[in-house]
Amino acid sequence: MRMKTIAYVGGGLGALVVGAVVVALVVVSQTDFNQYRGLIAEQVKAATGRELAIKGDLKLSVGLAPSVAVSDVTFGNASWGSRPDMLKVGRFEAEVELLPLLFGDVRVNRLVLIRPDILIETDARGRGNWEFETAATPPAEPTAQPAAPVASAPRRLPSVSEVEIRDATLVYRDGQKRETTTLALARAVLRAEGENAPLKIDVEGAYNQIRLQLAGRLGSIAALTRPTGAPVPIDLQGRVGEIGAFKLNGGIREPLAGKGYDLDFTADGTELAKLGTLAGRTLPAIGPFKIAAKLNDQGPGATPSLPSFKAEFGRAEFALVRAEGSVRDLLGQRGIALTVLIEGREIGAFSGLVVPGLAAPLPPVPAFGPFQVALKVAEGPGGRPSVPEIKLDFGRADLLKLTAEGSIQDPLAQRGFAINLA
């Protein structure tokens, strides 16, 4: 066959394919997809046992980047749930590239969720509303010979270039503890130029009425979804209400498993007592704080480890605390090596101080003058914290001067004291 003939045939096939695509687009654009809402709801109920309701229009826009939009969607909750719907969505939009889709490659240019309202809850027995109650599938009839497994190529996950969430509410209700946690997102945007480009993050919302801001970038989507490889970079900064600002930098080798992380964390704020609002507790006003720490999972059995830690909080007119050191096993509280210095201008400032855990405020303390406490904390017998060295100095020579030094073998059990007083 001559080259001219081959070119003619190839061109004809190309025109045929293009013509078929154009015809398909015309047919699809003329189709009313609202007629399939019932079928979609039936398929979802068969798979989950829950009701799916699409009350708004289901629209499809056709082009080189076709998009689908659906509004007013609800998904049923468990029969024992605290409200009828587990999920409510005001509007959902997705834009997909057409040409890659023809070859089985799903590339989502943009995905938008408007007013999603999600409830995750457990009952008093600990059952989660994400556990679906579907009818048991009857066992298949045995065959004479088991069918040979069919080899198939691994399916690629859809790539998403941009996700935008507006006015979202996520509520977690613990039925056993009877506690509720709420995360409200005014805006959340995740954007990447491609699956191998950095993922940019911009989030603004509130956690249990505490305002949150988070921005920065992570490694690419391809790197975040692979089992292992080179460390995925992390560069994030944010702010937690009036508490303070923080930064998180470093990398993680196995993002899906949460392993192989090596991170630097810094935080600072104008008042340490405001940290108590995160736990719903009231703390005395102590003063500003600064924290710098390194965190990795190189502890025993790949547990969290704190190879370095440095903190400063308080103010000199009340109490200024400086601490630095390391903790080899953070969860087991082993391998502790800390140096702590506490000093202030007047010990009488502690009069009437409300200390969390104590039934009454501290009694009046005479104004004896400045004070300083220096101590070292290390791992003692049985892996329990020990204070091998402590020094105390407070008061002034014209009134009362007290010095003490020694050690405490087991401060948690309040035993093993060896203190010399002067």
C-alpha cells in the first residue's frame, strides 16, 4: 500500500473518530440527566442501605472540559442517628478534562463543594454512622473449577487540580463520652498545577468557636499518594484565634502511613493562659510564650521522639520559665533530659493564685523578694522521671534568705528527697 493511500485511510479514520465524538457531545448536551436521579438513588441505597435524595437539578455542561453540577443533595443517617441526614450538600460542581477521559485517565480541573454539612457520630455502644447496614450478599453457587483470576492493570486514582470548599460544617459526636466537636470552614482551597506540582493550601475556619487559619504548601499529589519514596516536603504556617501563630516545616517519607516524619515546629503568642481554651479550661494569666521543637518517629519501635525542645513563657514580674532538652520516647515518657529555670522578681506575687487542680487559691505569701529555681529532669530507676539536681534561691539578705539544693529520686511518687537547706 502506498504512503498516499495510508495517509488517506488514516485521515479518514481520524475524521470518523472526531465526528463520532462531536455526535456524542451533541447527544449528551441534549439529554436531560434529571431523569436519572431516581436510578442514582436506587444504586446508592443498594450499596449502602441509605436514602440519597437529589432535590435540585442535575446539570451537565459539554465541552473540552465538561462539568457536572448538582444541588440540594442529602444522604441518610444511621437509623439510630441523632438527625435524619448524615450529609447535606448545598451544591456540588466538578469540571473534568475530556480528552484524557476518553483514554480512561480521570483529570478533575476543579471540584467545588458549597455548604456541605457532615455529621460523624457514634452511639453509646461505639458504633459509627459510617458503618452501613446492607443486606448480606448470598453466597455464589460452587462451580466445578474455580475461575482463573483475570489480570488487570492497576487503576490510577483521579487527579484533582483544585478543590474549593465554602461554608462547610463537620461535626463529630461521641455517643460514649457525650462530647461534640465542630469544625466550620468558611473557606478551604487546595490547588496544584499538576499531580507533580506542589499542593498549595489556604484554609480559614473555626474549631469549637476558635478561629483557625492555615496556609502554605505540601509536596505534590503524586508524592502524597505513593507508599514511600523521598521525603514529601511540608511548609505550613497558621494562626489559632487569639492564642498565637505557628509554623510547621520538614518532611514525611510515608504520608499514607504517617511514618518517616522529621518536623520542625515553632509557636508563639502573647498569653499562655489562652492555650487553656483549646481544652476548655481556665488558666491564670502568666504571660507570653515561645516554643521551638523538633519531632520525628525515631523513638523505640518508631514511636514519636523529641530530639530537641526549647520553650520560654511567663514574665519576670511574675514568673519566667525557660526549659530545653529532649525526650527519646515521647509516648512512654522515657529518655527525658531537660533543664528548667524558673525565676521572678517577687515570690509574694503568688498570693491568691488560682492553680488548676487545687480546690482553693494559694494562701497569702509574704513579700520576701526575688526567687530562682534551677533543676534537671532525667530518666530515673524503672524509667520514671527523676530530678538528679535541684537548686533553689529566694528572698533577700536584709529580711530572709533561703537556699536549697539536692535531688528527688521519684518526684511523681513524692519520695526519695535529699535536700540541704540554709
